[in-house]
Amino acid sequence: MVININQHVLIEKAESIVARTMCMDMTWDWPCGVAYYGISALYEATNEERYIGIMQERIDELISLGLPERWTVNTCAMGHCLLTLYEKTGEEQYWQLLMSKIDYLQHKALRFGPNVLQHTVSSSNDFPEQAWADTLFMAAFLMLRMGIKLEDEQLINDALNQYYWHIQYLQNPKTGLFYHGYDASTQTNLSGIYWARANAWSAYTMSQVGRILPKAYLYPKFMDILGSLDEQLSAVKYLQTNNGLWCTILDDQSSYEELSASAGLAASMTAYGNPLHHRYIERAIEGILSHVGDDGKVNDVSAGTAIMSDAQGYKDISKRWIQGWGQGLCLTLFAELLKLEDKNHEACTESSVTD
């Protein structure tokens, strides 16, 4: 798949986003986890050692200041950058923290029904028997990455089980879109809103499964992930605005265009690699670049969002402030585009040699 991109512009914008991100006073929680996942993805796309250095310096500082006494689903998002740092440096403290997060998710985290992780943001029982799309990024994707790293089939299957049941609970088979959450006690999707960032969490993490899981086709639940993603993205593309973005409520264009979701959905399409998504990705690139300030702030990112009572609640969430997840998902998109550019270059090089 060949996408029209200016690699120099992407790298320049990415550099400014990284610099601005590292000026943010984020602590050990999911905003930092998503932001540093984006920096980690950028490192993997560019092999720029400096990204490892700046992350390591900040992570070491946070460790020295003291970590949360108990993990939550949301704090497990920090595991993504820890895995990148461990693979690069081999430092044992990163590995031990990773394993403590996996131990929490496997043995201590609240679950309900068919062993589904309940979404948690604190040490309290925040949302009893609720499944949120956010959990796929913060926890299930990390479990899958670590299961592959450890060659632990039980952990891999637990991760795939999370994907499977979140699909069952959150995806509307009639529309292909994902609701924000599900409440097992009422067996409802609560306000029943197709929140854009929820769709980005699910789509992006699903787009990674086939890429990182060896012989994914041998896992029956992978076929559900593949089918779910295909239906979701084929529906999402038609909801793109004329500006190349997506609204914070996907099917309501009276709601504002939201940048973290737009970046996450475009990254999902790029990773998935369907050529029919080509034009939608190109539109998204143009729209997203226009919302990145010269200072590296990704603008128009909605603040932290609970499952709101109604559509107006989502529309009223502020998009004024810089957010770690906006920075991180934008970097994730740029990383996916740079990886794609490298693949296209390699393909052209091989073709010129064989011809």
C-alpha cells in the first residue's frame, strides 16, 4: 500500500510532539502510558536512540519517586514503554515491574462473567461488572505482548479472551461500531454511544494482533478479532468528516472533531493494510497535521471521559488542554506511516535489484 506522505514533515512534527510531551508532568498512569507508547513506537520506526534515553531518564525518575501501591487496569498502560525499555537495555527493574503488572492482571484484577477484566481506574471497585473499550489498550494488548515474549500460551489465550468478550459486549453487529462500555449487571451498553476514542482503542489494538502473534491463524479467537476489525473499519471510513477527521461521537457530526480518536483510527487503518482505506488515511494525515501546533501540542483532544449519561455529556467534554493520549496516539500514527514508508522503500529496492 503506497500512501502519499512527506516523511520529512512527519519526522519534524513527531520531534516537536516528543519534545512537548516530555515537558508534561505526567505520573505513573494511563496518560503517560499512552504517550510513552507513542514514543516507543516512534523509536521502533526510526531507531532513534535519543527516544530511549529521554524515556529512560523520566521512567527512572518516576520509579525513584515511588510507584502506586496497587496497580489498576489503567496504570498497566505503563507496561508498554517498560517492555520497550527492557528489550533495549536489559535492565532488570523494568522486567520486574512488567511481571508485577502481569501478575496483577492474571491473579488480582477484578473480573466478571467469562473471566473478563473489569475496567478499573483506582484501587476502588470503580465500575462494577463493566467492560470498557479502554481496557483493550491498557491491559489486553499488554498481556498479549508479554504472552508472546514469555511464550506463555495461557497468557496469550487470556489476552485473546479479553478481545473476544469485549467484541461480544461492545460491538454492535448491525453497525460494526463499538460502544464505549457494557454493564453486565444491567446487560446494557449504558448510554449506548459510539464514542470515537473507544473505537480507536479497540481498532488499533486489534490491528496489532495478527502483526505480532506468531501463527495467529491457529488461534480460533483471532478469526473473531479479524472479522470484528474488518467490519468496524469498513463502517468507520464512511463516518470521516470532510476535514479527514472523526467526531467524538462517530455517528453524530454535530459533535466536535476529536484528534486522539482520529489519529488512533488512522493508525489502525495504516496497520491493517487494506488498500481500500488508502484515501481515508491520506485525508486523515492532512487533517491531523493541521491540528498539531508549532509547539508540538496536539490540539482538540477530548479530556478523560467516563461513560457519560447521554450524548450531550460527550459533547461537553473539554478539548482545550494538552493530553498524553492525544500526543501518544498521534505519534503512533506517525510511527505506523514511517514503518509503511520503510516497507515501500524496501519493496522498491528489491524490485529494482530483481528487474
